[in-house]
Amino acid sequence: MAEKYATRVAYGEALAEYGSKENVVVLDADLACCTMSANFRDKYPDRFFNIGIAEGNMMSIAAGIATTGKNVFASSFAMFAAGRAWEQVRNSIGYPHLNVKVVGTHSGISVGEDGATHQALEDIAIMRAIPGMLVVSPSDAIETKAAVKALMDYEGPAYLRVGRIPADIINDTPDYKFELFKGYQMREGNDITILATGLMVQESLKASDLLKEQGIHARVIDIHTIKPLDEEIILKAAKETGCIVTVEEHNIMGGLGGAVAELLSEKYPTPLVRIGMKDEFGKSGKPEELFKKFGLNADNIVTQVKKALELKK
């Protein structure tokens, strides 16, 4: 296993690595050293702008710049980029369908000691509610860099969700391939399917290994693109395994679990168990302690998978 690597760090490195195109412009709200967009600032200072602690204004400026043909990346903590500036994202970026990539770092309860006010658990839901908004939540540093590279070529508004803490590298395999709009199957299995996004993909892989020791073969699929969903891979899994478990570092209402529930209820009703934050705020604490408290760890995924299997009977 490679060294742990925060997805926000990978985001900053990817900006600098792939940002040589003259149409790429990066904005930040006085948090460049935390969002890691400082990497781009140091390499391309003429195309970087620090807007200050004024996230709504930053999104409006991003929209204006985008009307000149630029591909704009606007970064801040997820609570501020998706939360505080939501109205500007909706009306100034989403409504005119402008080429702005809103990047929310420090998402989920893994923000840890910063506590509930800074733990964005609603950002996927509110961003996927904006018509035409692409929503991407990569699972590790490798996938984050691939996502940034893809977004450099994607025309239209998008939300990229990355995290604060160092995470396992899980996509360092020769056959790994990132495609926007496509889920990525990481484990074979026909007993049940685990659909996970973001940091919860690594916990789902650990859970899959534990389940295999008990004779349960769980298919694990990384859903990095939450909107639009890869309906084909999800419906195929539902038909072949007969049961779905979703795992996300987000409120189960409106996030990955909600999106999957909408799809299955309309096109192939299937037993479904959603693992995530259950209509509650987070707490201040170490990320690993919070994962355990709120059931966002491999042990609880194993427990919930066994409960989900009972629904097949």
C-alpha cells in the first residue's frame, strides 16, 4: 500500500500539473494554502486570483470570467463553496450553464476537530439539485488527479468534492481507468453490491475483505460521478446481486444513497441499505473516532451488509 495522500493535496498538484492551458483560471477565497490551489498560484500567478473571504463574490467573479471563454476553478472549503455561496452558484453559474468548476475541499466529518459547523454533509445533495451540475467525488489521490484532468476538458458547471485528511491510495493498479459518468468496479462479487463514494470506497474495500473471510462475496463499485449516475453499472449490479448497500461520508438524504434509491425505485426495485450520516450533524473529534461513532467504517459496513442480505430472503 502506498503512503496515505489527501485528495485536496492531489487536487492542488493536479491544478499545477494540468493547468498549463491558457484558458484555465483559478480563484480562491483566502484559503489557497489549505485547498492547495497555492500550487497553481506559485506556478501561474497571472491566472490566479485570491478573492478574499467572500465566497459568494468569488462565484460571481468566476461566472464573469467564464463568459470570456475561460475554464475557471473556484476553490474553498466545501461548507463555504457549496453552502455559503450556493445562491451564486445556482443563479450565476448553474442557470447560464457556465464553465466553472466549484471545488469543495475539507468535506464530510473527516474535517475532524473543526466540528459540525465546518463538516459539510449536505453539499452533494444541494449541488446535485442544481440543473445541469456535474457532481464528482473521487476516492483517492490518483482518482482526484484523473478527475481534475478530465474536468480541464469538460465544458460546463461541475462540483468536485475532496477531503482534508490523508487517505489510502487504492487505485494504483495497471488496469485502473477513470471516466467521467462511469462507475468503476473494484471487487467481484455476486452476493451483494456495495456502492461507495469518496473516502468510503477504501472502507468498503476493507469491509469486502472481511466479508470474504466469512464466505460473503461483495461486489464493490466506486461511484465517483454521483451526478449523472452510471445507471448501467448500478442496474446491472442490482439484477445480478439482488441487494445494494450505499456508503457515503454525507447525509443519506439527497446524497449517493438518495440518488441510488431514486434510480432503483423507478427502474428496478431492489433491497437497499444506506450507510451515511442519518439526518444529523457531526461532532468535533479525530476523524477515525468520528467514523467509528457514526458507523462510517469497515466494521459497521460488514454489519449492515449482513442485515441487507436478510432483505433478500
